[in-house]
Amino acid sequence: QSALTQPRSVSGSPGQSVTISCTGTSSDVGGYNYVSWYQQHPGKAPKLMIYDVSKRPSGVPDRFSGSKSGNTASLTISGLQAEDEADYYCCSYAGSYTSPFGGGTKLTVL
Amino acid sequence: QVQLVESGGGVVQPGVSLRLSCAASGFTFSSYAMHWVRQAPGKGLEWVAVISYDGSNEYYADSVKGRFTISRDNSKNTLFLQMNSLRADDTAVYYCARDRYRFGYWGQGTLVTVSS
């Protein structure tokens, strides 16, 4: 049950694009198309932003997109806005109902 | 609308037990797998445990295996987490969350503090 690997922080200016990576193994990210991404603002519960690698729940702006290549998944946020500043976590199904998270990435909007 | 409401958190001493509850509403509870996820102060999210829709399967993170037990009462739309032999590193906000392959809905969390 190893945690997935994310960069600790990323930053970008308003209007720019940023990409957050999430590296796992063939037993999780690489083995299933069940990668999800969560946004968490301070003091709040996490919010689902992307599921099944690249699908967006209703209400999530299309500025948020997801992809996967091999054992690495990515979340791209285009047209950065101030309210996007938050912590972002990836998660992948890993079989037997288990779902480890990444360590989290702090996004700073400069 | 989907609602998940956790309760049962508090301040406890190391070694004691505590039971958390998660009351679900707004969906057919008995049709969904349910999880517990925790977040220690200033730290990231940690998946803790999952139970299948009918309660026939349970899985745990290595960090809690043998000490925590997840269960559910589908007749009362409620999820539970029995936590025994609590340690200081179990201090966290505990969230319940719905769905098998993603965490589509979350509760607001309940804080468990283990301290002497």
C-alpha cells in the first residue's frame, strides 16, 4: 500500500497552465483506469475534480483535465485563477477495493 | 442531495477505544461501497478502510490493520469505524466517503485527538 508520488509544490501565474504529476506502479496507476484527483482548500473537505483518469464531475470547470501514460497520471489546470490555489491529491484504485493517495501538491497562484 | 455526517470524534488517551459513525442520506446507502479516509494535522490524505456495499468485504491500510474495524448497518444507513488501541499517530480528521473507485462524496469530518 505505497503512497503515490506527487511534487510537493507547483506554482503559476493567473491565466497560465500548470500540470501536477502522480507516479505509481503497475499495481495501481498503471494497472487500472481509476485515477482520481481531489482539490482541498484549508479547513474544507476534499472535492472530487477528476475521476476515471479524465472524466469531470458535473460542475467542475473544463479548465481541469486529466490524463495518464503508463504508471504516471497528470492533472492539468489551464487558465489559472486565484481560487485554484489549494492542495491537490491524486488517488488510484489498487485492487481489492483499496485506493492509496498521493502525498499532495500545494498549488500557489502567483 | 447526498449527505454524509460523521460523529463520535473527541479527545482520548492512548490505548483506549473510540467508535466513529457516519450517517448517510440522499442515496441508496446499501448500493455503495464506503470508505474512511483520515488526515493528520498539516498532513496529506490517508486511505484507512473500505467496506463493500453489502458488508461482505473489508480492507484496511497496513497502519490500522488489526486495530480498526469498519462495519455498516444498511437498515440504518450508517457506517462505523471501531478504533481500538489508539495511538498518538492516529490523531486526525476522519472522513467517510462514498463510491468504490473514487471518493465522489465526503462528509465534513470528525476530529480524533489521541493525547495523554
